[in-house]
Amino acid sequence: MIWLFTRMSGGQSLMIGKKKSLKADIIIGIGDLSKMTGVSARQLRYWEEKGYIQAVSGKKNATRKYKFEMSFKVQAIKRYLDEGYTLAKSVEQAEKLRKKFEIWKKFLVGKVQEVEITDTQHNYGVIELGCVDEEQKKKIYGVVDENGCHFELRDYAEADN
DNA sequence: GTTCTAACA
DNA sequence: TGTTAGAA
């Protein structure tokens, strides 16, 4: 079963459908989480008991509900588990992966200035990664083309800014 | 029909 | 971890 909740200003959640929704949280049950990740409900309960994953705050005897985002964490843990890591190590690796992704995100948001689509058909483009030489007006670009991807140092005109 | 806990394989 | 049981 899937529930849709919307975050209200007071911090409490209400069922969607009463509009006023800004951010909608998708909440899933243990059965769905299990089906979408391939991790058994038994394992999910055990992982939660160990503190590796969290259900959304609820009463003790109520059915578990998870944020949709939790499926990514579960998938990551399963991935490492399948690679042969122990559960504890898998959780560790999954957490490391999450932290690495946060760094990626910060870099992307902070440094990528422009993305130019050069080929709509093949989804090629050029990513502007910023100025490396103010004097000689050079910028570094990440280029995605038929050869894959590579970096390029290019001159840029003042007009580009 | 689904999920819960507890217990045992 | 899987599977079962009985209850909610």
C-alpha cells in the first residue's frame, strides 16, 4: 500500500487530496518496500531492529511505513550484501556511498555554471565547470560526445558572462 | 489480504 | 535468514 502525505507547516503530515501540498512524501508499506528492493520483510524488520533502517515514526504495534527514499538505502545495502559484504559492512558502505553522493551534489550545485546541449538526438552536451585562468580567460569544460566524456580547457569570451 | 511478534528450523 | 503460527 502506498500513502501520499504532504508536509504541513506545523510539521505534521496529512493525507494528500486536501491540496495545500508543497512537498509530498510518498510513504510505502513493508510489502512494497520488500517487492521493490528484493529484500524480504523479515530482513527489513531485522535491519530496523538493528537500527540500520528507519520506519517513519509510529506506534509500536502499528504497521511499518517507510519514506520512499528509504528504498534507495535498502537497495544500496542489498547491493553490497550481494557483493559479499556482511550486513554491518554493507550498511557502512551504503552510508559511505550516500556521503560521497552528497559531495557530488555539493560540487554539482556549487561549480556547474552552465550545461549546453549540443546534440539533442544523442544527448550530448558541454558542462561549464568554471574559470581556471582569469588572466587568459580560460574555463574548464566537461564534454560529453560520441567519444564518451572528457575535460577541455577552452577560451571564453567576456560576452559569455 | 497484509502485517505484526515470537519462536523454531 | 526463512518459515511458521496465531492475532490484529
